[in-house]
Amino acid sequence: MRIFGKVRHRPSASWRQATDRAFTLIGDGRYEDAGALLTRAADLEPWLSESWFNLALLHKFRHDWEQARAAGLRAVALLDKETGAPDWWNVGIAATALQDWPLARRAWQAYGLKVPGNPHSVEANGEPEGMELGSAAVRLSPEGEAEVVWGRRLDPARIELLSIPLPSSGRRWGEVVLHDGVPHGERTTAAGPDGTTRAYPVFDEIELWAPSPVPTWVVLLEAATEEDRDALERLAADAGFAAEDWSSSVRLLCRACSESRMPSAEGDGEHLDPHDHSEPGHPGPLGHRTAGELWVPERECGIAAPQGLVRGLLDGWVADSPDTREWRDLEEVC
């Protein structure tokens, strides 16, 4: 096959050696040295889409989105097939990071995804909306103290956080994060009335795309029953914000478990979760349940709400049932 007068052929041994060495360096975090090798590989084989795909991948790792977009466009110009190539997905991520919406739409469509709207309308220059990709989980700080939280997919490269992340993540409820395209793990929900179990992909965060102005608070609750706890979560949601019982929702998992197919609420009741590496019986991030069905009234709760609202929210929750509810030690943590 001829492209621009050149004959496509297998890459040379020098190209393979430079590329293999570059990816070893990438694994060690030596991006600058890897970049020199991948640039040399592209000089050796400029007619290979893989040369530019690899450079685009490196620039994505470095969050150098201008260079990632440029290399990605050179890669897709040399593709043999029209749709489904991962080269287009990398172009879509770079375009999304740069808010280059016309290119992002083109990339998702070239990959084979349906993007609603008329491509010739004014709206085509805006964010791709209405793709209805549903819910997913995202792993925040994947190279650090990783945390998996739930969110709503805005498009193939962005998730809006619907969980309240722990303060160690540095992320807030309502933030939008840019994420990678290949899932690392799944979370499954309990079987519904029809007996089916739904699986949701876990994507790795790349970087913060849009911050949230809503701070995160931690508070200790005394909630006599689960219904009391649920009432606070509903009250926060009705106000347009969020509350989350970290004593129930947080599990500590090793990396292997986190990146595997994991039930999202395994471990309730008498059967302890064999993948949960926290300490049973301790509320908060160190353990999310007790053996059996014993309810522990003291709950560590995360709240996402403005400073001027959070105390009133908690006081209103207590006022609705003062005999079964208390709160103390409110602290802003993120």
C-alpha cells in the first residue's frame, strides 16, 4: 500500500529497539529520555502511524496537550482503517483537554461513537452533549493514594464526580475530571428484580478539568438508625448538594483488587468482604461495617455544601428528630 508515494512496510529493527526502550523509560517515569527515543523512532519511520501514536501517548502522559493533539493528528492521517482506531480516542482526549470541541466531536465520530446534533450547526462548536454514556467510576490519583468514586460521564473523556471524595484525593464533589480511555477494573451492582448484575467501568483520572467551588466537610453523626442517616443524605440532595456516610461507603482495597471486577457493596451483613483490607468494626475510612447486622450509631460523614449552609443543614436534620440525631466536630477538609 502506498501513502504519499511511500510503501508501507514493517518497522526496522532500530525503530523497534528505540520504541521498546522508550516504553521502558516511560514505565520508570523518565518521560524526557523516552521522548528523545520516540522522536528518533518517528524520524526513522515517519510513514508509520504507530510512530506518531506513540508520541501522542507520551505527550498525554506528560499532559502536554498541544503536542498530543499535533502528534495524534499525524497518526490518524496515516491510518489504514476508517473507524475504531485508538489513535482517534487519544485525539479526542487531547481535544477535550484543550476544549477544541469541533475536533473532539470529529474524533469520537471517527472512533465510531454517535455524537448527537447537526455537525453543521452552531452547536457543533460547543461541548458534545447528550451522548448518554451513563454512570461510571473513576480512580482519582491513580499513581498515588488512589480512590475510586462514582460519577456521571459527560462525554467519552470527562466524568462529573457524584461521590464525595476523601480529602486525601484533593478532589471535591461536583468537579469534572479528564480520564483515560482504557478502563482498569469494574464495579458491579447487586442483581435487580430480573436477576441481572450491572457492571460499570473504572477509568483512571488524568487531571482535573473543571474545579468545584463547593467545599468538603467531615462531621461525626449520632444516627440511631439507618433511616436517620438516610434522612441527612436526602436533605442535602434536596438542597442541591450532597452528604455521604463514609462509614458505610469506604473500603480499603489493595491495587490488585481495585483494578479487578469488584462488587460495589460487597460485605454487608454477616459475610465479610475478603477483598476489603480495612478493619471491621471501625467507622470511617478504616472500616465500613461490623460483623452481623449491628448498626453503629456513630458515623463519619462527608458533606459537600457551602459554608453558609452546612451548619443549618445539620441543625435542620437534628431538629426533625432530636431524640435520635446529633452531630459534632464539623471540619472543612478540602
